[in-house]
Amino acid sequence: MMKKFSYQLVLNFKRVVLRNPGFLVGAVLLPIVFYLVFTKALNQNAASEWNLNYLASMIVYGILLGSVMTTTSVMIGDAQGGYNKLLRLTPISKWSFYLNMLVTFEVLNLLCILGISSVGVIVNQVQLQLKAWLGLILIVPLASLPLILIGFIISRGCDYSLGTTVSNLIIFPLAIVSGLWLPIGLLPKWMQAVGKVMPTYYLRQLTFNLINGQSLGSKNCLWIGGWLLVLLGLLVILTKFKTKEV
């Protein structure tokens, strides 16, 4: 069982990541460019605290791009290209396929985390302790699961064109209201209220705490866990509904 799962994982990684460098450009290089622009080009005398603060924001922004946009594109592409029908001829179950794809997207998120964090350390001399690195590598990917589920959910109800539009309509408002581009305290009160119930806000808070060697924060964990359960439940419902349609 594990041998089949590992084989499928390697296959997915090759076709999703290695054969689609555009995904790495969007999820890894774009947040790095934003990070450098806002910490170097526009704020050349930025304090170390700002560099840390914005590092957490861009890590989450990269994860958001990869988890929602990349997941949506790949999953819809598989459905429209007949890959899902091909899987029906194999002994791989539907939920095993989902789990395998989830691990694949988590690898992409991990590449995003390592890439942006390394730029912060090398270019801006951000100090990350071993505990912080372990937290970024082990905890942040797990905390990003709700965002990957959003991509799965979009892919279940949209074709490629609509899925891209819906992804953009989710990603950019989420980035704004969650304080990923600008400090949330600078936003209007109503936007702050909306942002503080979004999973990206709590993922950003959790990431910032890890970078600074602080505790995860029980509130952050509860909100992320709550979103995980809600989105997982919605995905199960949509999957069963789609199965009945077929």
C-alpha cells in the first residue's frame, strides 16, 4: 500500500512541480519579489522587526497562491484532461488520490517556505533560530491545509476558466483583509473585522509567532482547526454530490 502511495507521490511531484515551472514562479518567486520590493526598494532603512513581520506575510501569501491557484489549476486540469477517468481503471481510491495530491501541494508549500525564508536570511540578515526553522518546516505546512482544501473545493465546482476567476477573487481579497500586503491595523474597521475571521490571518499570526520563537497561540490553532473541519466537511459533501451526478 505504501509502495503504491509513494510511487503515485513521485509521479504527481514530477508532473505538477518539475514539469510546470510556472507554478514555482507564481508561488515562490512572486512573493520573494514582493518581499524584496517592500523591504529594500521602498523601505531601504527598514528595521529588523519589519523584515521579520513582512517575511511572515510573504510566506503566507506564497502559500495562499500555491494552495489555492495551483491546486485549482492542477485538479481541474486533471478532470478535464481525463486523468481522473484513467485513475478509475486503477486500484487507487478517490480519497487516496486526494491525500496523495494534498501531500504533493504541501511539498510545493514547503519549497515556498524555504525559498522566501532563505531570502530573508541571506538578503535581509533575518535571524531565524533552529526552533523557528523547525516550526516553519513542520508546523506551517500542516496549518496551511485549509487553504489547499479551498483549492480542492473550487476544482469540484468549476471548469478551468471559471476556476481561475474564482481563485483570483478569493486570493487577492484574502491577502488584503488578512494584512498580508499592509498591516491590518491600517485597514478600515470593517475590513479588519472580516480579516480576523479568515484562515490566512491566523496562519500569518502563527507563522509570525514561530519566526519570533513564541508559542503557536491557542487562538490561532483553534481558528485554523475550525476552518479545516468546515472546509473538509464541505469537500466531502461536494464530492458525494458530484459522484451522484456522474
